Amino acid sequence: MSEIVLHEAFRPVPGLRNPHLQSMLASIKLRRPLVLRRAAGLLDGSEQVILDCGDGVRLMGEYTAAPAARSRGLVVLIHGWEGSSSSLYILSSAARLHAAGYEIFRLNLRDHGATHHLNPDLFHSCRLDETVAAVQAVAERWPGRRMALAGFSLGGNFALRIARRAPEVGLALERAVAVCPVLDPARTMAQLEQGWVGYRLYFLRKWRRSLLTKQACFPELYDFGDLRELPTLTATTEYFVRRYTDFPDIDTYLSGYAITGGALAGLQVPSRIITAVDDPVIPARDLPRLARSEALELMVTPTGGHCGFVVDWRLESWIDEAMLAALEGRG
């Protein structure tokens, strides 16, 4: 994938081209009333489900049946790091897909959302097996559906890795969509550490809060002390990799969920990455490092920030329509 063709489909109004503004607007509280109003039908019909993922692992999500008797298929949505099935960007896209006739399953990764109590071990981004098992459990619970995956940021990374493995485990997926997926975690870590400090502080605050919640659920297992003594994402990651994973070092861990190099070689499920050149979190220069595959399409826009793609001052999201188009195989 040495050549990246830019798409001009996303055209924000004047004043909304700043990548940091775009990245913040996707989850800003000002959007909540708008998103919740549009997602009312989705949320009213949602059913909380705990999935048995084998080996005692349980993951939780919310299922919503199609708005009409005839379903167009079932879409599993996966949030980003320290997000949840209730994140605004998830609800926004889920509401649009639901309105278009799809069944929706909004999956929580381990220790995301209100799920810290379900499993004693901590989340890390290489826990692919249980996430594959969760999607398999969804397929078994609602059989006979056309099934697709879509994810944002780390969730997009998971979606592509699941799609790569799907044929091996007998999981019938029609399509996968990844919005601003994590490509090379080491480069993303460096970007977060060296870029605008607001991103680093945002993720540190959310991660620390999550870890303290985990500690409260399993006080016999965890005493993290004062997490503020770990001032950076790198230091915090190194601390937890050494103490709570089987990885020998942080480099091995980060490379374990990279999708650059040959990680997606052999991808068979038709998949589309939608991302922006100006993403301040995921370096677009890593896109040419993806393995070539006829099943993988790139839609790269000049602007959009990280999972932003807010088109106007009414805080409308272009990505919702772009995701629907991708799932339908449209350009």
C-alpha cells in the first residue's frame, strides 16, 4: 500500500478543519442531547447481555433488534480505549445503522463501561482471543444473520484483527469497518507522549479512574498505590506490562497488537479503513506499512482528526453515513 489516494468526501464547514477541535467534538458533552435524542429508539429497545467467552471470561454488551420485522443484518460495534458501549460516537453510529434497518450489538471490551467486576484479570490490548469469542457468542445467540464488525480507534484495531482471524475460527463476517484504527501502537504511544499534552492527560485520567475501579472490585488482588507516581502513558504501560502480563517488555506487548507489517496479510473479509491525514493520535504515515490485500480498502480524508469527522456546527457526524456506506459496499 505504497500509494495513498485522498478522498474529498468529508468536507467540514469553515472553522471546523482543526484536527484537535474535530477530535474533541466527537465526544464533547454538547453533543450528548443531540445523540441521545436520535438514539432514543435504539436505547429503548436495548437489552443488556453477558457473553460467555470461555475459560471463565465474560464480556458484556447491549443488543438492539432491528426496528422492523426484517433485519438487514447484525452489526457488532467496538469502542475505543477507555470508551464504552455508551460512548457518544458509538451511540451516534449505532443509531444511524439501526435506523437503516440493522440489528446492533454494542460490545464492551474487558474493564470498559461498567464491567470491571466481571473478570479478575486486567484488560490489555492483546486480549484478542476473548474478543473473537465474544463475537462468536453473538453470532451463536442470534444465528442466521448477515454479520459485520465496526470499530473506532483501538476498537477498529480489534475489528480488523478479528476479521483477519474470522475464517480460521469459522466466523462468518460479511464486512468490517475500522475508523481511525490504531496501526502501530508504539508510534501511537510516542505520538501521545510527544504531541499536545491534552490527549496524554485525558487518557491518563481515564485509565487511572478505570484502574481504581478495578482495585475496588478486587481489593484482594490489586493495590496500585498512588498512580500519580507514574507520570506518563509509557511509564504506566511499562509498570502494568511487567507486573500483570506475560510479556517480557513493553516493546513486545505493543508489537503484539500492531496491524502493520504482515499482521493483516491473508485478510479475506472485505474491510474498509476510514481515517484522516491530520489524525493527531494515529500517524497516517503508517498506512503504507499495512500488508497489501485485495480485501482491504482505504478511505483517507485530508481532515477529520481522530474519530471526529464532524461536518457542521450542528455537530452532525459524517462518519455515521460513511460507515453505513462501507457496510453496504458503497464508495
